Amino acid sequence: MLKVQEIREIIKLIDQSSIDEFSYEANGTKVSMKKQQEQVVTEAVQPQQAVQAQPKPQVQEPAQSKEVEQEPAVEEAPKADTSSSDYDAEIKSPMVGTFYVSPSPDQDAYVKLGDDVKEDSVVCIVEAMKLFNEIEAEVSGEVVEILVKDGELVEYGQPLFRVKSK
């Protein structure tokens, strides 16, 4: 069975290529992607006996992407007083969606400036098509900069946090 990250990578590759249609089937799992009016539409079909929650279809709209790229997200986000050499790694968005700092509006943020994170620490949620995806740090260290505001749209690969190794 394909992992969510592998499906995201396939979506990115199809979006950047001249391929109009892509299908993959293995072990009862089928993934089909088609470009329609400069969008990538993904459908994942799972066998009946599968119990795990699977990602819903994702649509990536290039027109929307251009608007977000033009917005300087770094200027509006809360920052620590750091220079660009004060961090060792960035935690990037694995998908297009809406960034949330906490699991719900009435709960505390997953991480704040100065917090220590481990590779498996959940740092935020990115919501895509009503599917809330917990994003893990994948690096260890101290959060020295938060680059995105709560509720802001993010792009695939967009830096969300900067982390300094300890």
C-alpha cells in the first residue's frame, strides 16, 4: 500500500510534468491522477477490508499557488530575533493546504518559539479538502522561528518552522 507521503510526491511530479494522466495499481490499491484545466485530481481506491483511514482526493490549483507565492508570509508571521545562520533545518509543508498551530481553536499550539521538538513530534496541522493532516518535525532541535500564521494557506515544500539542532 502506498504511504501518504509517496502519494504526495507523485502528485507533485505529475503536476510538474507534461503527463496528462497517471494510473497505478498494486495489492488491491489503485491510484489514478488526471490533469483537468491545469489541476491535478487524485483518486485513491482501497479494497473493502482496509481499515486504515486513507487520504481523500486532493486538488492542487496552480492559479491559487501563484497568489500564495507572491505573499511574503515570512514578514507577517511571528519571529524570534534570529539571523539566517541561527537555524540548522526547516520543517516544510508536505502538501498544499491551510496551516493550523493547534488541534482546535480552544487548545494550545503544538509548539511555540523556544520549544524542543523530536523527529516524531507533531508541530502543526495542514488541512486539505477537509482532511486534517498532523505534520511531524522530522528533525530534532529547538524551534527558533515560526514562518506561517495560523489559518494561512501554505504550498507544498513551503518552510513552516526553522529549527536549531542542540
